[in-house]
Amino acid sequence: MSSGSQLLAPKQRGSLTGRAAILALVFGLLLLTLAVPVRTWFAQRAEISGLQANVAAARDRVAELQILQERWTDPAFVVAEARRRLHFVMPGEVGYTTLGAAALPGAVPEQAGSPGSWYDKLWTALGQADQGVQLQVPTVP
């Protein structure tokens, strides 16, 4: 019996190693098979959390706009905004507008040499463009 058990021992080792290799191969194939769906799942979870953040920001914006809409339904707010933005005055009041904003404290003075109005800027740009273009007349042989 001892000689028979010695013959069986190497055979069992070989079959266990083969079984372990097959098990490792199956485990590796399972990992490869599950890798793509798991990666997709994580990407979808990240996208969902980003979209939830966008929805929360949109809800906050809607709440702000609803508050602003309620403010605009108040006639006193409308009058105050017309006075502030459009310089409207009530009948019997005198409206004043100050000119020369450079004299106000905290005002930024215009840079010397830069044109102040839009038409000065346009005229300067046209002059610069005109200097850079040279008309070439073709000669006829």
C-alpha cells in the first residue's frame, strides 16, 4: 500500500495545480467580463451626481427668479427701479443729472491719447486700417 500511495501523490499534485490554473483562468475571465460594466456604472453614477448638482442649481435660480418676480409685482419697487435706472421723476419734482464723471470721487479718469467716444474710436480704427492697405493696380502688357 505504501508504494501505491506514493504513486498517487504526484498525480494528485498535478491535478490540483491544473485545477488551480483553471480556477485562476475562470476568475480572470470573470474580472475581465465585469470590468466594463462596473466602469460604466461608475461613469453613470458620476454623471448622475453632476446632473443632480445642475438640478439643484437650477432650483436655486428658479427660487431667486420667483422672488424677483414677486418684487416686480410691487408698485413701489417698480417706481423705485424707474427712478434709479431710467432717472424718472414724479410730477412736480426736478430731476438733476451730473455731467463730468471724472470729477466724482473714485471715478477713473480717461487715459490721455485714447479717444473717448465711439465715433472717435471708429475713425481711428478706419485710419489705421487705411494705412495698412496698399492698392496694387495690375499693369496691362
